[in-house]
Amino acid sequence: MRGASSVPVLLVLVLSVAGCGDGVTDPMQMEEEEEDSREILTNPSFATDINEMIQRQGCSAGACHGGGAGGMTLTANAADNYAAWVGVQADSEDFLRVEPGNPDDSYVVIKVEGRQTVGLRMPRGGSALDNIDLTNLRNWISNGAPNN
């Protein structure tokens, strides 16, 4: 009987230790906190900010542009993605994919804003870009789409 009385004490001890830590155990809460760390930047970097968005949005996934969808291939490599976007003629409409200094006429922006006349809004099948991603993309292009 003596061992049985120590079980509740052990249970309390285990539960109180399990409650230690940063308090974030829900993956959705962790994702929201990561998302909240993003901010609108006046001078976003392609390699750090824009390429991160490409990866986070799944644009370089095999089912999308990782598989060459729409005539464009995107990878995890920022240099390859920059070369695929900047100053390159879009396949389906008469725009450059990214026209440095001109986000309104850059086909990437036209597609993510849903203003295209051919095909679907990007990211296809996903949510529209939020204000942070869209503003950073536009700011990067407005700043001349530097390879930074």
C-alpha cells in the first residue's frame, strides 16, 4: 500500500515538469508566431526575403514551378530563381515576369494579384498573398529588383 500513495505525488511532479518550457506546443500557434515575425520592409532582399516567400508559399514545389509549370522553373536556390524572374519574358502574356522598377506591369505581381487574363491567380490552389508578402514583393520590384 505504501507504493500506491506515492503515485499521486509522482503524477503531480510529472505534470508540473511537463508544463515547463516556452509554453508553445501547438504547431499552429508556433506557425502563427513565426508568421507574426515577418514585417513589411522598405528595401527587401531577394535572397533573404523574396526567395523565402517563394519557398514558404510552395512555388518551387514539384507540383508547381518546381516541376516547370507555366514554363518557369523555380528551385530552392535564390540565384536560379532571380535568373528565372528578372527581365525574363512571361510565356503566356506580353509582360516581363519582373520588370525592375515597375511592379504594376510585372507579370509575377499581376498573377499574385489575380489581374492576369490567362490562367489562374498564383499561388494556384493556395491563399492569396497577404499584405506583408505582397508589399515586400512590390517594394523589391519598385527598388529596381536588385540581386541582393
